[in-house]
Amino acid sequence: MLKLEGNIRKKSLPFALGILFLGAMLGSLAGELIKLLLAEGVVKEVFLRSIDIMLGPAMIDLVMFSITLGFTLKFNFIGIIGLAIAYYILRFWR
């Protein structure tokens, strides 16, 4: 029995991170949909102001081909609300 409990705990961290990532993604999707529906104004600007965290682009240029790598995280208020809702659900679901 103890071995089974250890396996469940090892699997729960990737599951929790996946749920939090899914919540952030759904929140960002909701933010993009709200952006389409709201009229221009202060409310739209407050809810949809985003912070971009960017790494790259890094370019590797070889003779036959080149590779460009980059990574961008875009956080907005609605995405953070989605992340918080996912955390709340995860906390009481487990």
C-alpha cells in the first residue's frame, strides 16, 4: 500500500502543473474573446493589459539551413484569473 501511495504522489505534480497550465491557457483564451466583445475604453485596457516575457530569438545559421528559436510568455489579468480558478479547483478536487 505504501508503494502505491508514493506512485500517486509522484504523478500528482505533473498532473497539477498540467491543470494549472490548462487554466492559464483557458483564461488567456477567454481574455482574447473578451477583447473582441468589449468596446474600446478603460475597462478593456485594464482587463486585457498584458506583460510579455520574452527569450530570444536565437539564430543558429549553418551552411545548409538555419534554426531560429524563441519563447514568449504573455500574461494578462484574465489569464491570471483563469490560473487562480484552476488552482482553486485543483486544491479542493484532490
